[in-house]
Amino acid sequence: MKLVIKGGRLIDPKHGRDAVTDVYIASGKIAALGAAPAGFIAQRMIDATGLVVCPGFVDLSARLREPGLEYKATLESELEAAMAGGVTSLVCPPDTDPPLDEPGLVEMLKHRARSLNKARVFPLGALTQKLEGRELTEMAELSDAGCIGFSQADAALTDTMTLMRALQYAATFGFAVWLRPQDVFLSRHGVAHDGEVATRLGLPGIPSCAETVALSTILLLARETGARIHLCRLSTAAGIGMVRVAKEQGLAVTCDVGMHHVHLSESDIGFFDSNCRLVPPLRAEADRAAIRAGLADGTIDAVCSDHSPVDDDAKQVPFGEAEPGATGLELLLPLSLQWAREAHLPLDRALARITHEPARLLGIAGGELGVGSPADVCVFDPDAHWRVDRKSLYSQGKNTPFLGARMQGRVCCTLVDGHVVFDRPHGREARKQATT
């Protein structure tokens, strides 16, 4: 299909573009910017006047809950949520049931995702069989099946010899290993940050050193093996400082943070709000400030939704018994915009952390709107105000600390490979529907 997106403010962080211009799309690619190619006849026109046109978002952590955990969410519901959130490419961790430790499971997941014609799904393969931390998986076979890296998700890997062997194997073939640093012994039984709030509420705490002790081991083994490491969802000021030093020393290390940790801290637990039961836990205000500073100066490469839909029964229990996780695909954009406003950053810098920076980290085509690049596009209204409630979320998981919160910025239209896969009424059309 040939289509044109007219009159929108085009923001493409990778190429430094920020101007009102038209976007011409043909055969799933960006055909031209500004002026139409010779002989171009659009079959559809999208009026983006007053809206922002940017690359589709690239999310580095979104649990889709298939296979095996469909009572929490389904592939259909979560990919629909991705489309509603402008997320056109996403990475899913391997902690499904069974875990993604066999090529057949990976191929099945990718086939299911392709058949839905929604977001591009990039699975992480299990680093060890059944995520038990003992025997390595056949990484080469999993890579051939479509895995873009290997991870333990949140499962413990306590045997450092096994971890070193895994990193050596990965380094030999150039595979990336994704690790979330948390010492299983220091964090055992903990449910909240080991600080004033946990003490006041009588909750068992997880100290900051649970992250930094594990991170020290990972960085030392990365230096020893030469493996390419991606650190997932850092949460402490000390951990971010360690990564900053490692990067300055030339280690092949990248990292991300979860969007909830950009905006929330331990005080948001309030009176045992189980929607704030997250892994890693919400940390102190000083840690939140360090996360924001790391995002602004580039120490932190990307921000992700850390989308983890959970069924209601698992959240409607005491805080310490609640299953950790929060839905986030549909909140990635408005929370990124909120961060940019509060940090007084230009819009392109905020969008870079959810477009071309994660795409660069993954080594995939996407996260840009250059001529010839895939036409994965998000059109959003930066001034649209809306309230987060159960009805407004497409995700099957309604578990979010932001329930009831007012958001600014909402996706109007999402394109994948030049096809419109999500279209929400906006502007005059939306106001007309609201009055009927």
C-alpha cells in the first residue's frame, strides 16, 4: 500500500530531524520525506496536523505470557496493547512456561506473532536449561531459531562457574547476554527496598548492595571473557555509577532501566499498594534521581516498559504475597514525555531512549525514519490528556501503579511495515465522537 502522512511534526532522533514535513510510504518502506516521489499516488492519507510523527517505539522488555501463562495475558491482547502504545518492536524475556530453552518453542512463538501481523517480536533465549542455572542451553540452535540474545530473566544463577562458561560460549559466537544483577542471597525473602518505608511498614527489605554485589561479579566476568553484556533494569545509584566507570574503561556493556523506576520511588508504596510490588523494587529518591541523570547523560542506553501483566488474583493479596510486575506497554510514551517535561529535555532526546537507541542496541532495522528504512511509525498527540483506568488499557493485565493517574500524550496511529495496525480517533473526529 502507498500512503502519505501529511502535515505532522516529524521527529527522527537518529538523523536529527525535527520539522513539519510529509512522509511518503510505499512497499513497507519510507519512500520519501517532504516531496512525493515521481509518480507517487497515495491510496490513503493520514492527516497528522498538530501531531508528532516519529519512529515506532522499541521496547526492551515486554512479557507476553505465552506460552503457558495465558491466564495472565495472551499474545493477542498484549500485541494489541503494544500497538495502542506505539510499540512496533519488542523483546520478550524467556521466563514463559515452559521457558524458551528449545528452538521449537521459539519458532512457535515467532510464528504466532507473525500470524497476528502486529508488533515485531524478538525473543530472548534461556541462558540455562529450564532457567535452573545449571546446564547451558544450545545457544547456537536457539539463535538460528530467532533469539536475539540470552537471559536468565529474573531466575537466579548462583554458580559463577556456570555464568563464566556461559559468557565464554556467548563471546565465542558473538551472542549478547542479558542479565539483571541481583544477588539471590542478599535479596532472599525481600519484597521492598531496604529503607525507611520498608522499615515503617514492616516489610522485609532488599538492600542496594544486592544489585551492586551481583553487578561486580558480572563486570569482572565480562572483562575476563570479553562477552557482550546487556544489564537489565538497573535500580540503584551505585549500580549506575559502576556502569558509567565500566563504559569509560571500554567494556562492551549496555544497560536499561524500567520506566516505573524513572517516576516512582519507595514512598509510592503508600499503604501497601500491591501494584507497586516490582522487581527490582522501587528504590530511594536518590536512586530515582540517579536514574534520571543517567538517562540524560547517556550512561543508561534505553528505557523499557518492563511490561509484566499479572492477573487480578495475584495482586489482590497482602503486599508481601503479591506477584511482582506492572503493565507498561501503553504507558511508555506518556511517561517518556512526562520525564522530558520534568527534566526540561527536548522531545527528541526523550524519544531517542525508546526508538533508535534500543534499536541500535539490538542491532535491528528500526527506530528511525530515514528513506529506505522500514515504515514502522508512531503518530501521537503530545497534548492529549487521558486517565489511566481499566477500560482504557488494551492489555489483559490492569496492574499498574498509575491507575487513576492523568497522562499527557497518546498514540493516535501505529504503522508496522507500512500497514496501519492501530488507529484511534483524534482531533476533530475524536471530539465529534465524544459528543455523540
